[in-house]
Amino acid sequence: MLKIDNLHAEIDGKEILKGLSLEVNAGEVHAIMGPNGAGKSTLGYVLGGRPGYEVTAGSITFAGQDLLELEPHERAAAGVFLGFQYPVEIPGVSNVQFLREALNAQRASRDEKPLSGGEFLKLARGQADLLSMDHDMLKRPVNVGFSGGEKKRNEMVQMGIVDPKFAILDETDSGLDIDALRIVGDGINRIMRRPDKAVLLITHYQRLLDYVQPDFVHVLEAGRITRTGGAELAHQLEREGYAQAAA
């Protein structure tokens, strides 16, 4: 589904990714762990097409397409979803308005009919119920006044509505208490644990991986992947830290 080959990327002239290679097949969950400044969020931004991040070498292929040739909205329409480490606030735009426009734009790109207001509300409320999110939050401006945990839960509702093929989730566990972590983990499994989908989880901590069991755990250090293992690698890193685990 996703193949990254020898990826080099920089921002403001500073190279962050330095020859990163990774392959993610349909049906798999991959976790990326690593110390601060290693390039984890940069990888997510490059995959999502965030402006300011320049790819200087290497390639990214997604579902047979050259991902780097696609604009951010085209990547979303192709099935790529980026969950931000710090979800942005959009004053004056309600969740319902934002999500309906986003979904119908993607449906239009696939020559599908747009959902009516009633059809969309039924879908949105159903996804909110599955994430234990109050329906009133759908009427509020996007993420405005939300706690950190509410923003992440809202992001999972967004993911459930657009139903992507490939999700890049950047520190989705940040700001979550124990109950919210379980709910969000269950949401990721429900939406994305399918043979035709895949997930890239970017995280500092092993705790989310108790709920979303990864097929592979990769350590990203100094701009490239230095180690790969199974779920046991995440437990080792949690116990020993990156330096000690590498020894």
C-alpha cells in the first residue's frame, strides 16, 4: 500500500529525514517510535503534504500512485488521513459544516453523490456515539474550547466519517486519560483494522500499543529507521530507553 524509499526531507534548509525507507502493506499496523527531534512528525507531515516540508531525494508510492505528485487534498481523496499531534482550532466553522464539506468533496472526487444534510447527520451522530462524544460537540466550532483529549476524540470521529484507506496518527495518545485512551484505541481498531486498510502510529509511549497491537515497531533516530521489531520492541524501549536498548 505504501512504499517509502530513501526519503530525504528538509524544512527551512535543515535536513530532518536522511534516507528513510519503509514499506506498509494493506492490513498492517506499524508503530514509529523515537526520541524527540528524530523526524517522526516530519515523516507524518511529508506524507500528508504539509507546505514547507521539501523532499530533496527519494520516493513515496501509495496504492500505485506517486504520492509526492499529489496535492494535500488529492492525497486525502486518494484515502490518506493525517491525525495531527496538535489538532488545529477553526473558529467560526462548525464540526458538522467542516466534516460534511470534507466528506462530500472526497465523494465528488470519486464521482459519488453528496450526502444530504440528514444523511450526514445520521452518519456523524453514529460515529460520535461510537467514540462516546456528545452530539453537541458536533455543533461547536472545530476544536475551539476542546480539551486535548476532546480534540483527539473529535479527530477519531473525523476519521470514522471520511473512512480512509491509510491513516497516519501522530501522537494520538497525547493528552488522553485512561478511559479516553481505551475509547480512542477501540476507535482506531474499529475503523482501520481491516484487510484493505493500514495504519502508521507515531508515538512516544508504549501505552497506546496495548490497545492497538502493532504488527511492526520501528525506531526512528536521526532521520532514518534504525531498528524494527514486533510489539516486544516497544516494551523494551519503555523499560530501557532508546540509548540503553540500542546497546
